[in-house]
Amino acid sequence: MSTLHTVNKSPFDRRALESCLRLATKGSAVLLFEDGVYGAMKGTEKSAIVEKALGDVSIYVLGADMKARGVDTSKLIDGIKVVDYKGFVDLTVENDKVNAWL
Amino acid sequence: MSDIKKFMYINTKAPYGTIYAWESLEVVLIGAAFEQEVSMAFIGDGVYQIAKGQDTSDLGVKNFSPTYSALGDYDVNKIYVEKESLEARGLTLDDLLGLKYEDEDDDWAEKDSIRVVSSTELAEILEQQEVVFSF
């Protein structure tokens, strides 16, 4: 059963991203959107756990939410893929279920 | 005791995930009309509110970040940003909006409104305030 995990809260404000990355199994997809996009940035206190997780899970970030917040692609952790809304839909279809972390 | 009080607005949340940032900015701009001594502080995820390069055109919500540039015209020119909060998020002063004001005591010279301060300095600044609003 493949799972798409979504995180829409800032990793500095809540533990959602850390819980998600701790419990997502190998091969899962993780999509960061809304305030969750801050978790995709390199050079932060949370970057290391995200970089470590990239070995086991695929991590995606919603481009429109990055753009709204002034987060440029150049600031992303290497290996994180940017998707648009259509890509978000594709991820939900490709996986058997969605786990929306709050 | 003077009628003018020191007002501090503390901003702690990222801009678009909740309405707090926009509400705070509205209250500051309304309050500025009452000629009080107004300061703002950006701590925690609040520092993201004044990140430059925001473009919400794909979201269908208002990009209110240009409105922070109006603060200088309302004599809101003491904008404190906590250094530790910036560093935790991999940000520097260069990643923030270039907010300016014209100093009437210095021949209207254009000056920077944003002051990056340490937690210790900010604690002292907060201690001096008479009215504090936290968003």
C-alpha cells in the first residue's frame, strides 16, 4: 500500500513534519504545501532531518505555495522536486491513500 | 504621564497559513493614526512575513507584503527582527524586504526601518513597552 503523506504546517511551529518523516515507510511520497514548504529549505535547523529522509522517501513541494512565500527554487534542499497543482493530483492518484499530517 | 504610550506588536506566525499576519498589519496601520509610539517585532515564523520576493498570483489570495513598505509613512520605523529566529530558518537581512523611512530629525534622510537584534536585546526592548499585542 503506497502512501502520499502531506504536511501543510511550518516545521518550526509544529511537529507534523518530524512525525511524518519518522513514520513514513521507505518508498512513500511526501508533499510539502502551504506553510509546510518552509520545511523544504536548505540551511535551516530542520534541514538535516529532511536531507536524511530523502534516502528513503520522495519529497515534493508545491510550487505555488513556495512562490507566494518568496521561497526561491535555489533555496531548496537538493533532491526535493517541485510540483504544480496537477502534480499534486497525480501524486494522490498514483498512491493508494493519503495521510494528511496536522 | 504622557498621553503617548509605547505600543509593541509582536508577530509570530508565517504570512498565509493563518490570518494573524494580515490582521496584525491592519491593526498596526489603524493604530498608527492615533499617534502613539509604535514598534513591531518579528520573531519565530513571524520573520517569514517580511521575506522579500512574495508572489501569491497562483494562490488567489492578496499578497500583502508590499503593504509593509507603507509603515514608514505612518511613523512606524522601529521594526525589530530577532537574529536567532532568522538564523534558525537559514535567513539573513538580505532575504527581507528593504523597509525604509524618512527621518524628520535628520533632514528627511532615508533610513532602514529593520533592526536585527539578539534575543537579549529584544527582551530589553519588550520590557520597556507599555502596551503589547501579540499575533
